[in-house]
Amino acid sequence: MSETRDTFGRPLASLRLSVTDRCNMRCRYCMPEDDYVWLPRESILTFEETARLVGVFAGLGVSKVRLTGGEPLLRHDLPKLVEMIARDARITDLAMTTNGLLLAKHAAALHRAGLQRLTVSLDTLHPERMLAFAKSERHADVLAGITAGRAAGYDRIKLNTVVIRGFNDDELADLIEFGRANGAEVRFIEYMDVGGATRWSLDQVVSQREMLELLQRRFGPIASVPGDPASPAPAERFRLPDGTTFGIIASTTAPFCRACDRSRVTADGTWFLCLYAARGIDLRERLRCGATDEALAALIAATWRARTDRGAEERLGVRERGALYPVESLRADPHREMHTRGG
Ligand code: SAM
Ligand code: SF4
Ligand code: SF4
């Protein structure tokens, strides 16, 4: 397998594939508006086109693929795409992030198709909070999805929790305990000012330091779990005195850009080198105009080699920090939305 490195020596190793920009939730930190501009249906890549692109990326060193969205389980027949990607032996880590609403229905088929790892987003244990914060009454379906995921064979599910001051910062310990009781590990994520987070403000961000202080008060001393230097991960892991582990992704106060090996392809085949990048590269047009795999690979490799992105680190230097884009700018280019780009 060839390796492709950017200007900071970061390998092209991990790909987030957004399979749809649609979602059946409206999380306040991601989709707080009343209406959205969607990607045109005819622009959405077919499974064959997506799998072909994954193959080209794999030839350049990508071994990790995460399916995301929008809500990936809204994409019809998703296990079929999973099966197509899983067939490629160069992809050694195939995962998905989902809000869990439809997971109970699909978990077994996804596992059979070759999906190896599952992350379920769970911000609160209180149904009424989910209704207020994500406009969904289906909290029980998320919990049923987690149970079904375990029954299907995912014994180490990760739970993603975006921590927001005044919303769920009083639930951190309960979420860890929920994870412990349900064979899952929680990863707390600092609220990020990504495109789409139009209600973002710094005072709502609960920092990693604050989270640890809160948890130490409840559980006692917390130890840091050393990571694997060979495969750096954005989540720093910690261990409670009873051995329970959890992670924190300090993407806002201590970003991970220096080791970032990930890029993103949207459902319409636009390739982004960074979550914060203003523009992406249109791979769909080239695919549909008959570009060969070699031509696509040459374009992707040359673009990655010139990569200088470190969006979250640059945001640290912004004074008077607020939402990344105003709503009008998101409507003019929905690719700037987190739900289009894939978290
Ligand atoms: N819909 C799926 C879900 O929610 O799991 C997948 C897509 S979602 C964009 C992927 C992840 O991004 C979720 O875990 C979500 O919590 C996270 N996310 C979205 N907006 C965020 C924000 N403003 N700050 C931090 N994380 C965010
Ligand atoms: Fe929430 Fe995920 Fe949907 Fe965004 S894409 S609104 S994070 S469920
Ligand atoms: Fe990677 Fe960009 Fe996120 Fe930094 S902000 S970790 S460079 S995707």
C-alpha cells in the first residue's frame, strides 16, 4: 500500500463518507434552523460510484472508513454499500456514526454485511431533553438501537455525547454509568463551532478540563490511559478508579489537527480536506466525465500532498469567536453544513 503525506507529514489514512445530507433529527448544535437547502438528488453518488472512490482512496493509503451523514441509516439499502466497501481488503476498519433512531431495524444486517464498529450519538438520558434539544420524541428508539447493536455483535459500541453547558453538563457521570451498564464507552465531545452550529457561543462550551474536574468530584481520581502512538486518535481516554474507561474529544480547546489523517467525502462526491475547509474538490464531476482511477488518484494524491489545513487550531486564534458561518452563507453553499460534510 502506498502512503500519501501532506505538508505536515500527516498520512491520508482515514475517510469519512457522508452517505446522505438528510436527517431525522434536528440537534441544536448541528441543524437548529427551520429549513434547509438539500443536495440535489441527481447529484448523490450511487453505491457503485462511492465504492469506486473508496477503492481509489484505498490505493493511496486509506484503511479506515467511517460512514456518516446526515443520518446514514436514512440511505436506502445501506448494508449493500457496507458489503461493497467491506469486500476491499485494504479497508481494515469500517465504522459508522448514527443517531440510532433506525438502528434496531438495521443492526443485524449491517453486522452481516461487514460493518465492524458502531458509534451511536447519545446526548442525554432524558427523553424530554432530547425533544427540546433535537426535536425528536424517539429517545426510546435510540436506546433500543443500542441494545440491538449489542445483540447483533457490536460488543464495544461507542457513545458520542456533545456536551453543552446548561443542557447536559449535569449528566456526564450518569452517561458514563449508562455506558458501563450497557457495554458501551462514552466519548464526550466539546461543542464545536462547525458550519451549521449557528447558535454556537464560547460560553456553552464545556472544556475537557472542566469535564474532568466535574467527574473527579463524583468518582475520585481519574487516570489518563496512554494512547497508541502508532495510531493517534482524537479522543483522549481516561480511567475511573473502578476501571471504567471513557474518552474526551477536546476538539475546541485542544484540537487534534497536528495528527489529523482524515478527510471527508460528501454524498454528492465533494472532497473536503478539513472539517473547517471553506471549499471542497468536486470528484463527482470527474467520475461522471469518465476520469480513470489513475487520473482520480493523481488528483487526490497531489491535493493531499499540498494540504496545509488545521482548521480547529486556526479557530483558536480567532478573537470574538462566534458561529463559523451565518445562515445565508450556509444556504448559498450547503456543503458548509456539518450535516452535509459528515461529523
Ligand atoms: N447523524 C449521525 C449522528 O448524529 O450520529 C451522524 C452525523 S453527525 C454530524 C456526527 C457526529 O457529529 C455526531 O456524534 C454529532 O454529535 C457530532 N456533532 C454535530 N455537530 C457538532 C458540533 N457542533 N460540535 C461537536 N460535535 C458535533
Ligand atoms: Fe443530529 Fe447527527 Fe442529525 Fe446532525 S446529522 S442533526 S448531529 S442526528
Ligand atoms: Fe483535522 Fe481539520 Fe479537524 Fe483539525 S479541524 S482535526 S485538520 S479535520
